[in-house]
Amino acid sequence: MNKFIPAVGVSLLGLLTWSCSGESRLAGELAGMWTGTPENFTDNTAITASIIDTYDFLPDTCDSHGHYAGPLTVTGMISTSTQVVGDSSLIEPVSLTAAAKSTISGSWVVIDDDEILIRLDPSTLSISVDPSDIQVGSNPLSTDTISVGAIRPGLKSSIETGLRQALINRYASSTHFDDVKIKGALMKYEINDIDKVLTRQ
């Protein structure tokens, strides 16, 4: 009896080790920073934007469910355009362009030898628009003068609010990397049957 118990313990340890071994190749190649190509998104109202995401897959561990998993941070470099309807400070609608940076955190889990589950926490989403980078355009035929400096703080807030909901919706639909293939500095995969590619940094 005393000799049997350690043997069972060794067997269980081997089983736990084996449970993650089938995914070790993909997990081992995944860690690091990967940058995507420009993608368009919108808040379905006034904002249209383009974003380049950089995924930072941090080192993995074998979780309690037998999958390799680890922390993930996604940083987005954004260029956006929108329109603001005139109010007491704006005589007529004006078009805006701006640059922004976003970050969101979560985790990744390798659930098969070519599948990755992405979990991003919307409460961690941070968006920053530099007011000095906001460019304001209006009707070139209008004689009205816009005091850009006075309205920049409000414009910054308006753009960040619009981007926030658009990004939450975007990341909520990007939770499953399927048919993942890593070759050299390229990672090819699919999201909702759409081909994607990331480049290792």
C-alpha cells in the first residue's frame, strides 16, 4: 500500500503534464509582441476610425484546466474622423480628425493546437486623445471663425466617448483566433472566418 500511493502520485503528475503538452508548440511560439495591419471600425453614428493593434502575449503557465494561458495587453494606435453639430460655440457643423491611443488588458488561452481564446476586460479600456493633435475643419466658404483652442477639451471628451463604445464592441467580437499558424515572424489566423495577420516585433 505504501509503495502504491507514490506510484499513483507520479501517474497523476504525468497526466497533468501531458494535458498541456499537446498545445506547447503554439504556446511556446506565441509569447511576445505582435502588430497587426490597419483595420477600420465605427461607432455606427458619427465616428469612423482606423486602428493598428499590437498584442503583447506575456509568458504562459499551464492552468487548472490543462491549457496554456497568460496575461495579454492590446495597444491600439488610432486615427479617427468625426463631425460635431453646431451649438452655441459652433455656428455650423465641423469635421474633426484626431489621433488616439488605446490600451486594454485581459488574458489568452490556447484551447487547441491551432486555437486561441482571447478574453479582454472592457473595464480596463483606456483611451487617450491629445487635444493638441485635434484638427478642426469647417466649410471653406463660411466666413465664421472657430475658436479652436476654446473647444479642444470638449472635443477631446466627445471623441474619447465615441471611441470607447466602438472599441468595446470591436474587441467583444474578436475573442477567438482560429486556424492559427506561426511561421517565422508572421502569425496567420482567422476571426469569424476573416483572414488576419500579425507580425512579430
